[in-house]
Amino acid sequence: MTFFLWGVLPYVAFVLLVAGLVWRHRYDRFGWTSRSSQVYESKLLNIASPVFHYGILFVLAGHLIGLFVPESWTDALGVDERAYHLFSLYGGTAAGALAVAGIAALVYRRRTNAPVFRATTANDKLMYLVLLAAIVLGMAAKLAHSSGTGYDYRTSLAPWSRSLFTLSPDTGAMAGVPVLYRVHAVVGMVLIALVPYTRLVHMFSAPVQYLFRPYVVYRSRDPERLGPRPDRRGWERAGS
């Protein structure tokens, strides 16, 4: 079981992630969206959505730093273990709380607004459940080991995470990891596997083409020039 959880499951999650992204891109491009329900209700959405997105971005940034920035690098910058622990504890908890608040508001909106609730699928409910579980378990693990310098996951979870990229997973590094951290890691891998098959797939959509297209210029039409305009190739000057 140990080898499966820390030596097999990560690659299963990665394969499901990549396969799902390829499948969605090839056969479900019109479904590659967050399926916004803003048309049904926008007041609460305009508050809950930014709260959730900022929270989850901070959570992801914290994980990337914690798992993939070696301890020797932070030591070289003069950040000792105590300072790192406090920053991780308070910063991570605040980011997690922000994300949870956003999810709670989004779920409340879906449950109390009839048109939005009718547009909610079983897939959406599963996504919210797993996402919320991953965040709450991470916060619980951090708070349960907050005394002193806390649990130094950079000596166990971090080396194991980095070893996955060398295709030689260090499963032994997970032997002494507290239960809450291990459960959090497993739920996190399940979440990664689910991403392409849920509305979370939109996180991989980047409007790169916006960097290369001309600006959209809005202007009123000259009443003396009403009627169809001939098509012109290329960009037109803004004053034309």
C-alpha cells in the first residue's frame, strides 16, 4: 500500500490529468470552460469568485514554494526554520481561509439561487467536495502541528515531491509523515486527477492570443456613412 500511494498513485494522477486535458481539447473544446452562471446571478458572484480565485492562487503559490524550493535556498537568504514556519503557518492559513470563504459563498449562491442550482451538475458537487476537502485537510495538518517550529515537511514531503520528477520516487521519505499530511497529499492527488473532467479545467486556458491581436476600438458610427462597409484585410488605423 505504501508503494502504491507514494510510488504509483502520483503517476496515475498525472496520466489522468494529461489524458483528460488532451481528450477535452480534442473532443470537448466548447466544454472547456468554467460554465459561468453569471447570467443568472452576478451580485454575489462578483464577490465570491475573486475571493476564491485569489485564495486558491495564494494556496498554490505556497505549495510550490514549500515543496519545490529547497531548504538550503531559504537558509541562504537568511530565513531560518522558525521564520519560515511562522510565514507558512499564518500565510498558508490565511490563504486557505480565503479560499474556503470563497467556496462557501459560491456553494451558498448555488444552493439559494434556483436557476444556478438547476445548472449545477453532480460533477460540480464532487469537484467542490474534493477541493474543499483538500484545502481544509491542509489547514488542519498545518494547525495540528503548529507548536514550536511545527512539522518540517521540507525534509520529507518536499524531497518526495521532487523525486517524482526523476521517476525514482523516494517512498521512504513518507514513512514518518503525520497522518493528516498524508491524507492531504492523497486527496490532493485525487483532485489533480479530477481537474480535466470538471470546470476546473479552465485554469489551463490562457488567452495568449490577446497579446498579439489589435486593440478593440469602440466608436459610434457616422450617421452619414450608414450602411455596409467593404471588408478590408489587415488592421485599420484607429482614425479611419
